Amino acid sequence: MGQLLVKQKIRARAPAPTPKELLPLGQIIPGDCIEAMRTIPDASVDMVFADPPYNLQLGGDLSRPDGSHVDAVTNDWDKFSSFAVYDQFTRDWLTEARRVLKPEGSLWVIGSYHNIFRLGAIMQDMGFWILNDIVWRKANPMPNFKGTRFTNAHETLIWASMGEKSKYTFNYRAMKTLNDELQMRSDWVLPICNGAERLKKGGRKVHPTQKPEALLYRVMLATTNEGDVVLDPFFGTGTTGAVAKRLGREWIGCEREGDYREAALERIEMALPLDERALKTMQSKRTAPKVAFGTLIETGWIAPGTVLSDKKNRFRAVVRADGSLAADKVTGSIHGLGKELQGAPSCNGWTFWHLEHEGQVKPIDAIRQLYILATEP
Amino acid sequence: MGQLLVKQKIRARAPAPTPKELLPLGQIIPGDCIEAMRTIPDASVDMVFADPPYNLQLGGDLSRPDGSHVDAVTNDWDKFSSFAVYDQFTRDWLTEARRVLKPEGSLWVIGSYHNIFRLGAIMQDMGFWILNDIVWRKANPMPNFKGTRFTNAHETLIWASMGEKSKYTFNYRAMKTLNDELQMRSDWVLPICNGAERLKKGGRKVHPTQKPEALLYRVMLATTNEGDVVLDPFFGTGTTGAVAKRLGREWIGCEREGDYREAALERIEMALPLDERALKTMQSKRTAPKVAFGTLIETGWIAPGTVLSDKKNRFRAVVRADGSLAADKVTGSIHGLGKELQGAPSCNGWTFWHLEHEGQVKPIDAIRQLYILATEP
DNA sequence: TATCCAATTGAATCGCACT
DNA sequence: TAGTGCGATTCAATTGGAT
């Protein structure tokens, strides 16, 4: 309420806003996104959400350990000849985005380490004021098949206002409610887009990088109001449009590829306005914190070199730096070594292995419980 | 053992490495980090870990590697100049870091949304090749008291090699062990630095942004080997040094502030190195001593004439005296024949081929493991 | 009908040493 | 330096067929 009043006051002093009738609401403008955005009036849009090409620079083919082939992003639209070319492209579309945004609008971009640092730096150079960087922690990412790096399990979003002193919309209360009455954090755990939500045609995915609706849902619920105009310059198969419709926001898309436009329009046509049941599935599940044995080593709760033993003191093992255990001649994880030594079909290392703690012999699970208690919010 | 031999072979072809006696190991070089790094020889360091200042309103005490002075602009209204000064400072210290790093060394930086995008973009521009961006997801972050944004609950690290084709160290197996036998992901949940670990003097924290040892523990265990030299140009109160000492790595620090240097030295003095047994980690098969299939034939672990088959019993092959396999019409190595028969791009014969052993069907790799265990010193 | 198992798949900068 | 051969390497979710 108070927020609305403030907005009206400011608008009264600013130039008259563009009437919505002059905007291509609910339409996908075909062609290059920069050209397409030029058709939109200055200061007429409340939010821009952009999922630009990542400039992945992939090498040769990649196969899984089972020999199957990984379907990579090889589309032409993700090919740039150099960082300089990518940067110029980025500055060009960001310039148009800045022009069409209202002074109190905000900008979201999403990317991976291939492009997000360039995006963020250019945004700052252009005067955008970063409000948060958000980490989308994928619940089910693709593994690193060759064991050469850490599993690339997240993507990064940047949320920015038009400038340091600019106002912006943040629905704090809605976010806190969505997060079981805890402040919404800058890391969001959400599954990747698959199952029924993933658009397919003839058994093949229509778009290689379709984003999950849950991601856009949270973005829009947090930083726009009902009736706001959301522009997506890289519309793809229209996740932004579908979520905007469900949440009662207006949308405009730009998209070069006819196939994507067609799939998007059909999809948005079918999108249902929000019902409460759907909302519930969007809410973040408070997953019980999983604690690996290695975490207790890293955080100093159990020191490498500590000697563990089973309850009857038949077996002993030394904790090593990486969280593995070393017995006389065998090594392994807390579970694997326990199983091995006992010759049992399986073993829960958390209850099998004990150590002396405060004068008492306790299972290592007790240390894990203490750790969880100490670090829980 | 085998690994050491390989390393020496490579070094023999490269220019002679800097003898460790010429490096200021276990020392904190006082003064400006760029000046301090200049005292370190070219290509002498295995890893640089840097936690540079975040504040973009810098004081006027920055200098370039050539000694010229950087004229800092600190006015609020001139963010663009402020970014330019920060970028120049970043390029300057990264230039020195790049010079002292070995060709197969790697660079870690940590930052927040204020500076990480600039850091990452400049690293890419300088030729560093990003291997991962890592999200440190704070288990207990400070809430956003005003409720104006999302709770800032993470920081970002970037891990990079010297270039696209450069080799680098990644202890895949140790990370997988540390994470309960699942690949280590790019999002790390770790508590912030508090409690006994947080250095305090007169009830006040000594350093405003002391990093948790657990973070450095994982970084170093993952991407350095025992005895490697780690340089931290923004040493602060010495978390990098303390963890390096614990993990049997050498360290060099640079730090301007005398108070931090004093606190760091005292702290590292008290840190206990791990003993040899605890320091060991699980080896990946890639670095483990190699056992050829032929060795198992020669030593009688597998007899010539033994019939191998794949798990589903679709293919069968006979072991020949020289360690090759013979199928119906084709012959080849354990890998080549498996690849051939399946029509796959590649095949690991060790896991593909099975035989009956003690009443169970096991991959031939299991026999190799038994051999390694039995012949280990 | 419920359950289980096998197969498929997702924004991926994915090997190394020798000739 | 490009080519070749050895051999190391995957997690969670979904889908569809078999039990």
C-alpha cells in the first residue's frame, strides 16, 4: 500500500509513463534482440530478464563412462569469435535494455562462469547497481564425466537496479513466506528443467537450455508487482512468458528463431493462471542438512590422525586428510572399511566407528549431531 | 612414487626449477603486495590463493608493478573512475601472480558481487583459463537486517589454470572421498569463521574478513600436492599459512599491516602439522602405480585360456599368453577389443571384462586390486 | 495395480604420453 | 605438432517396460 503511494508520487514528477496500449504486450518480436528492442519506447518496462548465450567454447565430443554421447550446446547462436566480440554484443543489448527500463525497474541476467564475470563487469561499467548475485544450486546437475574438475553444479544470476540511488521493487514478505518464515537467501536450490515441463518435439528437446519455471517464478514474485511489464530479450521457448502469465504480469519477448517462437506461443497459450496448489510445489523444501564425514575433518571437529575403533575395540583405523580411514593394510570410507573389516554385506560407518570425546566413547555420529546443531541457522 | 618420476621427467625438459632455498618459504613479506611479489622468482610457485580487498573506494596507496603511482578517485559520485582504479590495481597484482606461477600452477581468488565480476573478467583477459567457479555457501550468514534484499549468504571463488592448454593439479579421488563417495560439486556448504578459530584481541576480531580454515583446507587438498609452494598475496591473519602447514604444503605470504603479520605468525606457530599417516589421501587410478594386464598373466593371477565376458554375457573372449584377447573373429587388447565389439568410441577393458572368481562374476579390475594389495610394500 | 529394473539424459570450456 | 594407443570416468531424475 505504502509502496504504491510512493510510486505514484514519483511518477507525478516524472514524464508521463508510456500507455500500455503502445507496448507489444504478450507478443514475441521476431529478429535480432537489439533490433527488436529498438521498437520499444524509452522507460516503459519494469523488469528485464535476460538469459543470453553463454559463449561456452566447448572442445570436441564428450562421452559418458558408459560410452553414450553427451548432447552438447552446439548451436550457432552460442558461437563468438573472441571475448571482445562477446563483450561488444553484451554492451549492445544491455544498452537497449537500459534504455527501455523505467528508472525504478530492475535487470536480471543469468549465466555460468563462461560469461557471467564479463556480464557483471559490463553491467557495473554501464551504471547498473548490483543488488544481489544469486546462485541457482542445481539439485540434479550433469556430473563431470572425466573426473577433471568439480561438478559444475550451479549457475549465477545477477539482480541490479538502474543505479546506486535508484528505487526498486523487492517483495520481502512474499520471499520470507515462500521460505518457511526465514529470510530468502542468495542461494536457491532448484531442480533443472526436465520431466513434463521440458518442451519436446518428436522426442527431442526443443531448446537446449530451457530454464525451469520455478526459477522465473521466484525472480518475478520477488522483484515485480502484479501488472508490471517484463521484457525477455532472449525469449527462447518462453519460460518468462509462461510464468508472467501465471503470476499476472505482462510480458514482451524477443526471439530470432521461428521454431522457438512457435513453441513458446503454444506453451504460453496453455499456461494456466496461478492456483494455490501449483504455488505449493514451487516452495523451497527445507532439506535436512546432509553432512559428509569429510566436512567434519575440514571443519576441525575430527582431526586427521584421530584413531577410531569399533565398540568392542576389535578394529582400529586412522582418519586421513581426505576423510578416508586407514587400518592395518586396508583403506576406505567409514562405511566401506567397516564393511571390509567385518566381512559384512554392509556397514553404517556413522554408528560403527567410535572415538573418545569428553572422556566418553561415542559413535562418530554423535560428533555429526553436534556439528549440525552448531551450524544450523 | 610413479608420479614423482613422471614429474621429474617433465622438469628435465623444462628450465631448471627455482631451488626452494631461494624462496622465502614460511615467511611473510612486509609491504605492498605488488612490491613484495617482485622479490619472488619467475615460475616458482605452485598455487596462488588471493583474497583481495573488496572495497571499491580505495585509498591512494596503490602502485603499479613499474612503481608508478595510481591516483585513486574515492568520490562517491565517480563510480566509473573508482572501478577503473580497482581494475588497474587488480591487473597489477594479477600480473605479478602470473609471473611467479609455474606453467602448471593454478590461481584461486575469492570475492563477493562487489568485485568478483571484475576479477573474473580481468583474469580471462589476461589468459587465465577458468576451471570452475565455486560457491561458498555460508551455513550461518549474517541476515539482511533491513529486509531490502536477499540475505547475502555466499561468496564466490574462481579457480583457474595458466591457460587453455595448461596442465593443473586436481586430486579428484581425494575430493570424492571427502564428499562421501560422490563427486565434489561446485557449491560448498561451510560455516563462517567464528568460535575458537576466530582470532581476537581484547575481545575484538583482529581481521574483519578472516576466512575459515575449512575453506582453505578443501582448496589446498583439491589442487595442490604435498610439498607444493602456496603464495597468498593478501595474507591477512594467515589462514592460508596455517592450513598449508597442517597439510604439509610450503607457504609464502605478503601483508602490509604489521598487526596482521604478528597475529598470523603467532597463529601459524601454534598450528600442528599432520603426521605422515594422516596426510595420505586416496589415490585416483590415474596416479596409482600402473599394473598392465600382461602382468596379471605373467604372475599367474589370470591364466592364459581363461574366458572373459562382459557383464551381460553378450561378448566372450579368451585370454592369450601375451595378454591379448581373442573373440570370435577379432583380437586386441582388453580395451581395444571391448571398444571394437561394442562399436563404442572408447572402452575401459578393466571394468568391461568379467570373469568368475570365488563363485562370483567380477570385473578383471578386482583381480588387479587384489594384486596391488598383495604386492604393496 | 504396485514395484522394480534398465535405459536415458541434462548450458560441459572433461586425458595423457609417446612417437 | 598432429596422430595414435592406452585406459580412466557419472549423479539425480525421469521414463518405460517387465515382474
